[in-house]
Amino acid sequence: MVNLNAVLLISFLLFSIGIIGVLIRRNALVILMCVELMLNAANLNFIAFARHSGSISGQAFALLVMGFAAAEVAVGLALVVALYRKRDTVQVDDINLLKG
């Protein structure tokens, strides 16, 4: 049996890496991967607390978050491909499509 504190520490580290990646990186694909890392850290929290409390609701929420993550990946990759076709770059700093 894994200790709850150890799982929460791993989840905190994963979420921190995701936040740092979103704030520091400028590549749109890397930013999407960091958002997925943050969602996986949240899933790990849901499952850890569900296992600790003995309920199944945390696992249900984790499945719901996985569905949202799949939808986010599909939309995000479609946007990245469209931006790459339009601007030939996936660097976030180079994208200024909303300027008039």
C-alpha cells in the first residue's frame, strides 16, 4: 500500500513541472503537453483521495477529466496544425493572428 503523502508529493511535482512548462516554454506543442501533465496530476489526486476515503467518486471524476483531456488534445492539435499551415511556425511568440 502506497502512502497518501507520497502520492500527493508526486502529484505536486507533476503539476509543478506542468505549470513551469506552460509559463516558460514558447512552443505550442510543449505547452499542450504540459497542460496534459497538469491534468494527469489532478487525476492522480482524484484517484489517491478516492482510494484513501474508500469511495469510487474520485475514479469517476478521473474518467471525466480523461474525456475532457482527450477533447482538449483534439482541439489543441487541430489549432496547432492550422496555425502551422498559416504561419509556418508553432512558436507562441510569433503568432499574432488577432492583430488587425
